[in-house]
Amino acid sequence: MAGKRLVIAKFGGSALGPDGVHIPRIVERIKELKRGADTKVVAVFSAPLTAGRDGAIRSLTDIVLEQGRNAESGAEYSLDAVTNAYAALIRSNLRDAAAGTADACDSIVEEGLARTREALGEARAKRRFEGEVRSRALAFSGEVLMSHIMKHILTHNGIRSDSVSLDDWPIITDSNIESSNFLAEESRKRMGPMEAMLEANDAVSIGGFIGRATDGTITTYERGGTDRTAADVAILFHKIYDASIDFEKDSSVVSADPKIVKDDLSEVPQLSYNEARLAGMFGMKILDPIAIKEIVENGADVPIIITNLSRPEKTTTIMRTPDPDGSSSPIKMVTGKSNCAIFRIEKAAMERLLASLENDRRYSEFVILSPYTKDGTEFGRMLFLDADYIRRNEKYFMAFDSLATITYNRGVITLIGDEMWRAQQVASRASACIGSAGLNILNMDAQEETSRIIIVIEDAADNVAKAIASIHGEIVAAG
């Protein structure tokens, strides 16, 4: 591995702030990450946010999706809110820039939104806002557009910068346009232009969430895909640079969702890849768990830092095996998720389904629960953490076993910790907490080998939040 350092820093919509109000803080953060002459920075950007007339904060992605639905239905659509958001962002961050810099950004916005309007026009004509039409509308109005503007803002602030154009895009995916999958080997063939940019500059900006198929079609990841873009860049460059990933967030990782638990939260200084992926799958907003899956699948060993952008000294480090001496708490956090579903299927048919999910759908947002036998037949159980995925694909699932059953309206709670087996009576204590919160346990799956405890309850009212708060107070906070 080369001695040169590369920090891939991801800045989401909340890091940018409404109409780019937090961009000066991002500029200073990139200067901090730059550190020395041997360090390069790749800045990965989400689409910005904007404040509506009612004061509500919205992502420009959501606004464009709404306008796409309007176009699809034949209703009027408008990009005025998007235009105004970029105008405010440019004015506030390039107020004292050299003549022509703000004009260059205005031209970038004008060109990008013109192409977005073309896509919306196609959606209206075809009465369909999907596929590449949807991807083009999002790319030219959001992440890619933001990365080009940031090139000018960073340059204005004394950072040698460039941005990656779609013509030189290094993130190559399959042709599943709206929920694409990263193709590492194809991407390595296209990384030359970005590699040259890094050699010539201190920082390179790239839009997250967007990919290109091998035939040039613009694709997108699922929502949250900017995390995956940061991981993909690390996969591409980790053999050239000493690479790390820095996710700039509102806070570092704590022992439960702070929106649910207000008291006695503790900071989590270290997580393993496995712990972070499980926490993400089960509802903690740390990072997209698929990002870690892709890093592991591609043989990279890249440290991931979750940084509190307001207080950069507060961090959580995620590594393949971060706790070699076993000094940290065996229980790192408790988390949970609503809108889950359980799929019960004959064991033999489940093997075929698992192969199809892995090879055809490349879908992995589920966990396999303990099997059971009924009337001499062995059944498998799969807990899906996004019930909407099952609803959209019921025909696909039932094709593997017409007698399979799906149970919706399930919530799930889990404790996170690779070394949780060291905690005495944790399963029974967690079960007691659920009971003391007045909730029924519908299913409980505990495995010593994986230090995994999964508790399934009814997804109704605030059941999941009550269960998380109870377990955190009695087990996690108590140590």
C-alpha cells in the first residue's frame, strides 16, 4: 500500500444544512482532513436541503420526486423551489468570490435543471416517472449538481479542487436502474480520470447515490446510497492510497437512538464492521449497512470514522476487528425497527429463495431465524427488515412455495455487541424488560455463537420505542 493518504469524507444533506448554511463548516472540515501534502480528500455529497415557506426542511431529492409524480399524473410541475435553494446556497457561500465564479455556478445550475426538466417532460409524455428518466431527474438536480458547485466553493476557499463529471464517472453498476449494485471490476476500468484528478488536486468532489451502467445508463442506489458511494470510492482506491472513510454526522454513535432515549446515553468509541452493519440493519442511523457489506465482499480493510461535525473530537471508529483486548463493554447499544415482516417457508424451498436473493436480487436486508418442525415438515423463518420490500414482491416470494406465509406488522428489537456472550443473563434480562414495559414477545431468537438476540413484538403505536427505552435503562445504561 502506498504511503499517500486518502480520506473519503461523506457529507449528507444535514451536514450541508438548509440552503447550504453549514457549508463554511464543511470547508473548514475538509481543510482539517487535508492535514499534509501527502493527504488527498474525496468529498462525497448528497443533495442539499431547503426550507419551505412553512418552515419545514425538505431534501431536494424529495422535491424532485414529488414533481416527478406530478408529471407522471399529468399535473403541473415546477422546479422553482430547487432553483431558489441553489440560488440562496450560491449567494451565501460565494458572496465575496472573484468575478465570474458565482456566474459559473449559476450556469451549472441552469444546465442541470434544464436536463431535469427534460426528464420531467418525458415522464409527463409517457405517464411514467421511473427507470432512467427518474435517475436523470435526480442526478442533474441533486448530488452531481451539488458536487460541481462545491468544486467552485472549495477553490474559492483556497483548496485546489475538481469534480467528477458523469462522462468520467467511476461508479459502475448493474442495470437495475433504481436500486443498482456496484460492479467493482468494471469500475476499476473507469477510475483513471478520477485518479488523475486526485494527483492534480487536493480535493475532488463527487456526487453520491448515482451510478452508471456499463452501457452508460444513469442509475441510482436506494435512498441512503451516498454512504455506498463513499465505500465504493474506498474500494477503488484502497490499494493506491492509505484510505479511510469519514462520515460527517450530527453526532458520533451513542448507545441508543437519541430520538427515543433521552437520558443516560453513552458514547460508543469503537464498533466492528459486523456490529455497525447489524446496527444499521436494525434501525440505527450510523451508515447504510450495504456499504459495509460491499467493503467486506471486495476484500478491503478500511477504517470508517463517524465524526460529530459540530465537535470533530467526538468520533466512533469502525474497523474489521476494533477491540482485540476485549476492554470495551460487551453490549454496545440497543436498537429496533418497525415495519418488519416474517416469511415462513419450507426449509428446502428456502434454500432456493436464498440463492435467488443473493444471485439474482443481491438483496440481504433480512436475518434467518431459528427453524422449526411442524407435522414432520421442517420450516425456515426469515425476518425481513423492510416489510414494504415483501409487499412489492409478494408474487416473487410466493413462487418459491405457494403455502408459505407472510406476517406483517412486526417490530424487532436487538442488542448489539460481538462479545455479548460475556454479559450474564442478558437474554432473560431483556425478556423481563419487555414484559415490564407491558409488551408481548411474539418471537425471541438468541444465539450464543453470533452473540445475537432478536426480540419480535407487535408493531403498533410506540411499542418499539417503549421496548428500546426499557432495555436501555435496565441493561445498556446499567452496564
